[in-house]
Amino acid sequence: MVKKNANNDDTRFNELFENCKMDLLYYHDFENEIGLSCSVRVTGQEIVVSSSLGGEKIILRGKGIRGHYNLKYPQGDGNATLHRFTDGKFLEGQWSWGGARGLWIIWLG
């Protein structure tokens, strides 16, 4: 039996990862960004990814189910997906932001 919280969320998906490393891979003529620091918070069906990019604080928020998430960048026109197997050590997906597109992976720490 899966334990649920008061919101009927699967409690296996209530996690905070504060020392993550993120790789951003670009489809365009930008240099890939490897090993960026970030944090990931998963609460029920919600996910928040926080990082700094070029000195700017970046926060993406999203919703999903069973390890599959759609995220939005509320300060701009960005969106992304992230996917994770239960108890997986990383999240991976695609992103688009400011006319650029690519893939990303977050190593959970």
C-alpha cells in the first residue's frame, strides 16, 4: 500500500534535493553548460527547480504525475519537461527559452 498525505499525494514524491548539478545542452550555436548548481523540490504533483544562470536567479515551476513534469519559466517565455523513474538519481528532459532549445539533465544530490 502506498502512503498518502492529506492532499492524497503519494509521499514518495515529497523530496528536497539541495546540492544538484545540472547540464544544459543546446541545439543551437551556444556552448553547453555543464555542472551548474541547482536545487529541486518535489511536493506531491508539483516540482520547483532553482538555479542561477549568468548571474540571474532562475526558478521553473511545474506539475506532473508519477515522475513526469511540465514546467514553466514564470519570468519569461520558457517551458520544459522533466522525467524521473521512482528512486532515480537524475531528472532529464527538454527545454525551450528565449528562442533557444535543448536538453537538460539534473543529477540529484
